[in-house]
Amino acid sequence: MANLNKVFLIGNLTRDPELRYIPSGTAVTTFTVASNRAYTLASGERREEACFVRVVAWARQAELCGEYLSKGSPVFVEGRLQSRSWETPEGQKRSTIEVVAQNIQFLGKAPKTVSEAVPTAGQPGESAREGSQVAGESQAADLPELPPEGELGEAPF
């Protein structure tokens, strides 16, 4: 039987991305994307709900996200789902599901001045993976696991 683990998200960052470096020197950025869904009930009442998804980006792609994204930034994220589990110092078992980004496109407007210009990989509509060998799909599978959730901060849900 065939398997597919692929995620496409468009939404806005709920807060500024958190850029860190693991001991080996590899950059890792985490952020949460809020994606809205609007629908109408049979009664005609219109409803809207938000889904919050944690995203992890690695290497050069992580550095670009940390530098050019901020709370409210619109992004398109392409990646794969990854589940992790760990035990807290108090002995509680925890788990989470997150998206490991393989491609991120910044959907916001470009800076107005040349001195604020974003590198080609960060221009709206262009991939942060283009021109960057370290952010490709094959390298993402070889990167180390993230530390336990408690060391990265809690998800907003």
C-alpha cells in the first residue's frame, strides 16, 4: 500500500519565530501558523474557526524565517508531519505532532527600500529552498531530533 506524508498550509504566524542553534551549530526555527476555516451551518449562521499548527524549519531556511518573518506574517508551508513524545522531569508523558518544513514561501509584501531587500530565497512567491542545498527534503530527513517540548515552549492549544 502506498504512503504519503505531505502537508500544505497557508496562514499567519501567531508570534515571532524562535531561532536557536543546536550544539552542532545547525539553525532551527519554530513558529506556529494559524489557518482559518469559514463555513455556514444549515441554519444559515456563518462560523469561523482557527487551526494552530506548529512548524519547524532547519538550517538556512530556519535562519531566513528567523530574520524575515514576524507575528502576523502570511506564509505558505510545505512539509511533512512528525510526531514526537517525551517524558517531563515530573514523569508525565507528553507528545506532539508538528510540521517539518521542506519549503516555505513568504507571502507578505517585500520591503520598500533596497537596504531592506530580502535575499532571493525570501522574496514573496519564491521558495526558501531554491538556491539553498541545505533546506531540501533529503537533508531534512538526516537532521537530528528536536529537544523535548518543554525546552522549546508550549503550543498555544
